Amino acid sequence: MTRLLATMAAILAVVSARAEPVRYTGWLVMMPTTMRDGGTEQIPTTILKPPGDGPFAAVVVLHDCSGLSPRSSGAPMRWATLLAGQGYVAIVPDSFSTRGFPEGVCTAPEEVVPQLRRVAPIQRAYDAYAALAYLRSFPFVDGEHVGVIGGSHGGSSTLAAMVTPASNRAPLVEERHTASRPASRFIPAATISTAPGPPPASSAIMAPSPLIMASTSQSRRC
């Protein structure tokens, strides 16, 4: 996964440069995922695959608070296409559309705040692990080398996926156990925050995995 971290650092360094057109195959699926209450559901998910048979390393891309609707910031798919152009399979779960927030949650009115639990970062961490399991079902994916990135709300969700369970009854215990394989880790490659100043307190979570964090004082959403 060192190559993935190097790629992410290079992308961050040249993010303003124009990329050459690349070829990749993309398709939309309904991916099974686990709900916080233990139930199951399916959510729309986009997969981008570079040319060739692989196996390719892969990256789970967790979208920001604007979601993946036509009003999205567009950042998640830009990251996905950049990664596909670098030879990675990218998977982008849509954590909002089928849960009542097709236009995102950046400016959700106060009356819907109680319903935001359905799309909270801990729920999206379940989606990330579901995407990991889904990727490992494909012969063209190197299931031992899968990372996760996210910006804004997706960055918080990436951090939620890193938290070490406090007990055997804590959320995501089973998902982390299932994800574990010898010599492999679900590596959080990057989280991005648009908030000015120092990273939020949640970024202080300790984890045995490499982590790249970037922030900007610009007001536009990531």
C-alpha cells in the first residue's frame, strides 16, 4: 500500500494540473450493506476499473456532505477517475440517496437533524466495510491491498472506519474481524477537511495504519 500512499501524495501535490484523458470502465450496482441496527439494505454504488485483467489494488471513495446527486461537489468522482487513471479500481458507495437525503446533508434543515443518524459517519463506516467485501468478490481486485479515502463528511467516515472497537459488542467488530487477513489492512489513505484551522478533534484517533490528512482554508466544499 506504499504505492497508494505515494500516489495520493502526488495527486495532492499536482491537484491543480490538468490530467490527460484516461480510459476506464465504469458501472453502477446495488451493493448490500449492513445497517447500524443489524439489518441489511442495498445502496447505489459506482465502480471504476482500469483496463486489463489485474489484479488491481483498490480504493473505497467516501463522498462528502453533498452526496452524489447532480448537485454534488463532484469531488468524489474526480478522485475516483484520478485513481482509475493510476491503475486502481475505485468504488464509490452512495450513502445518502436511498436513505432520504438525495441532495446531500450540507444544509439539512433543523427538523431533519434527528434523521441524520441514518447517514452518520459510523453508518458510513459500515458502508466502507461493505464496499471492501464487495471488492474482494471480484477476481480483478487484489483484496489484500484496499484503501479508503474521503473528504469532509467522507473524511469523518474514514476516521470512523479506523476506530478500534472498545469491546466485542461495539459497532463494526464483526466487520473488522471479517476484513482482517494475514499481512493486510484496510488502510485509510487520506482524509480531507475544508474547515480552516487545525484538524477536528476526531482526527486524533490513534491507529496502526498510515494516514494522510490535508486541509484548506478555502470556503468551497471539497
